[in-house]
Amino acid sequence: MKFVSLFIGEHPVGVRVSITETTRERMRGLLGRDGLPSDEALLLQRCWSVHTFGMRFAIDVLFLDSNGRVVGIRHEVPRRRMLLNLRATQTLELAAGAVHQHGIALGDQLAFEAPL
């Protein structure tokens, strides 16, 4: 996996993002983990739907278009759910409550940059 930092526009959010690079990484996602710290996230590229079957904790899900603009938000998604957004080309999974904590809103432009 590749690791980058999350920005809203040009402002750093303080979240370390893991980007899946293989089909296997993307299919595994957050399965098998006991939680996700509020300063970490997982970006699934080429992905407009996610599920929480087999997960042990709730998550926030951001649906992003090809330009990184937030086109959908789902807060505190519990286990055993399926979500989709046909306008999305990628999804960002965060700890439950992290979207509110970091002030991310519908229409925000997100960017992912390699740490210095």
C-alpha cells in the first residue's frame, strides 16, 4: 500500500491515508481489523460501492468523484451494510465520527499528497 496525507483544498487535515494498489488490497479493505484511529483512512480507487459485512466496527464513508470532490457522505455506517454512489469513482473510509471531527462536508475538494 501507498501512504499519503489528506488535504481539504490546500489545508492538511492530519489524516494518514492508505491507498490500495492491488485488487487483493482493495478486496480486503478494513476486514480483520479491530478499529481505525481517527487520524487514519483507507482510499479505495476505482470503487463506487463498499460493504461492511465482516467488519467489527462502524465507519464513515466518503464517496469521491474523479477530481476528489466529495459527492456523498455516510456517517457511522454499522456492520452488515452495503453502500453505493453511482457518481463516485473512489471511496474513502474513515473511523466513525472522523468526518465530523475533521469538518469534511459535501462538495469539499480533497487532495492526497505524499508526505515530505
